Amino acid sequence: MGDRVSDGAYLCTLDDVPDGGGFEARAEVLVLRRGDSAWAYRNVCPHFSIPLNYEPNTFCAYGGELLMCAHHSAMFRFEDGVCVDGPCLGASLTPVPIRIEGRKIRVDEQGPR
């Protein structure tokens, strides 16, 4: 990640992220949310290495399940970032490990404990 965030770095609160949608928490970091679950990825489409959104903090999400790239209509699953439809079928978004502490989302380079 160009502007790499360190372990434990604060990204946003769970409430900053629309339920069933996405939020650009930091430069190049996209957080997706479904209820009390969240996932974070680099905000870069694997098709052409451009942001997944066209306008700042505006992401196309469907049913709290799929994120669509605003440029090429590639569709990515929230839970694993895998492209399930579009020009980069089978490719994946680059995950950013996170943990949720009291509704605050932080980078978690240590992974599950």
C-alpha cells in the first residue's frame, strides 16, 4: 500500500460505514460493512489498478453482499474480495487486516488471535 497504515492504526468507526456499503477510511483503504461485520481492502481495482469509486466516498454496493467497480462494473464479494463477475473474474481485492474494538475499526497486522 502506498500510504501504508501501521498495526493498530485507527481507520474509522463501524458507524462511519453505511450498513451494506463502503467508506474510504484512509488513502487507498476501503472499509465494507454488513451489520456488525466489516472488511477492509485497498481501494484499487485489480483490473486496471484504479480506485473502485468514481466520486469520493461513493461506492456502489448491492444487498450488502457485492461491491461494484464504478469504472468497469466488476463485482466483488464483501467477505473475501473475490471478483465474481466482470473483466477481472476470479481476481481479488487486496485485503487490509482489521479488528473491531468497541465499534472502532483498526488495522490488525497480527491477524486473528
